[in-house]
Amino acid sequence: MATDLKYHSRHSLGQLELAMRNDEQWWGALTAFEVIDNYTLATLGDEPPAIDSLVLLPMIGDTVPPAPGGAELITTGEAVISGEPMKLAAFRRG
């Protein structure tokens, strides 16, 4: 069952990644994220992934950045980082 969680717009990219990693252990793997009003809404569900396997990277325009070594793209979306909307790519380390 999918769960939607809100993340505050004051988070830095690192803080958002850490918060999502922690929440994945309770609510399941990240499947999507988007900006709603002035916060990031993330959809989590299914089985919890390996601890600390989530990596968030800024998009390069509309292009997905190169994947970190051993990681696969999960999804792309938009998040509010330090009060500003930013396109991100979410990767999972195997």
C-alpha cells in the first residue's frame, strides 16, 4: 500500500535525501515525488530497500545525470530544496 509523505521546503538536498532514506525503512521504497504547494510530496510503498541505498541528484536541465557507480534510476521528479523547486533524479544503489 502506497503512503504519501510531505517534506518541508527548508530541507537542503542532503537533508531531504537523509529524511527519505530514513522514512523508506518504515514506509517502503520511494516510487515518486513531486512539488505540491511549497513542500515535496513523496510516495513510498512496497518493501523497505537496503539501508542508505537511495541517492538523489540534481537533473541537468531535463537530462538525467550519470548514475553513481552501481546505481539504477528509480524515478525523476521535482522537489523543493532550500525553498526553491528543483528537478531531481532518484537512484538506488544495488
